[in-house]
Amino acid sequence: MSGNSVTLIGNLVEDPELRFTPSGVPMARLRFAVNRRWRDQSGEWQEETSFFGGTVWREQAEAIAESLEKGTRVIVVGSLEQRSWETPEGEKRSVVEVRIDEVGPSLRWATASVTKTTRGGGDFQRSSNTPPPGPVARDDYGPDEAPF
């Protein structure tokens, strides 16, 4: 991981969205809210919410889609990336997203049951009869396979 490392704790604002690239690589999009609460100088509680999105790939994407749902408190570790584009009307837009390395449920106000997935021959063992895609490096997706 580069020097741009971030750990965020928040709640999923929607169920993880699982998709597959044209070559069959699984990816999941996560959206979550991070709350910050503090007392101001007068002693009154203040609260601010920031919303983040991010993408997770391969076996972890499938595990997240099977395990987490809207409202789940999660711990997200990754790095921040800024993505810019121009709308068809010529307006410049940009967004900061999390390039997710790890996701786990927060156990501050919950419990979890962990089931380890098995690996055989280097591939993730799925419960369906669909063969897993070949190994693909994190950034090895084509222009038509951009994450969302």
C-alpha cells in the first residue's frame, strides 16, 4: 500500500452492488457514511456526515456481497483516489473514492460469525458450478471494464 492510506469506519448506506466485468472478474461497489461528532466551544454537540464510495475486487467482492447489507457498520481500509471527467455538456466533475483493500464488520455494537473460504489451485472456491475467472491483477481490466 502506498503512503496514501486511510481507515474509515461507517455504515453502509445501501446493499453492496455486485457486478462482473465482461471477462468475468467480480467487483462490488460500496457506499458508506462516516459520522463525526464533537462538542463545540459552547458545549453543544455537533455532528457531520461524510459519504464515501469505493470498489473492491475479485473474491473479496463476492464475500462482501454475500455477507454485508445496508446499515452494517464496517471498517474500510484502502487509499483515496480522485477521478475526474467531463460531462457531455462540458462541465468538469471529480470525485474522491476509496480504493478498498480490506473490509470488515465493526464489532462495536454487533457480533459476527466468520467462515473461512477455501482455496484450491489458487482459485476461490465458489458454491455455484460457475468456474472462477483466471487470475487477474488488480489493475488489469480493459477500457470497457472500468469499475462502474
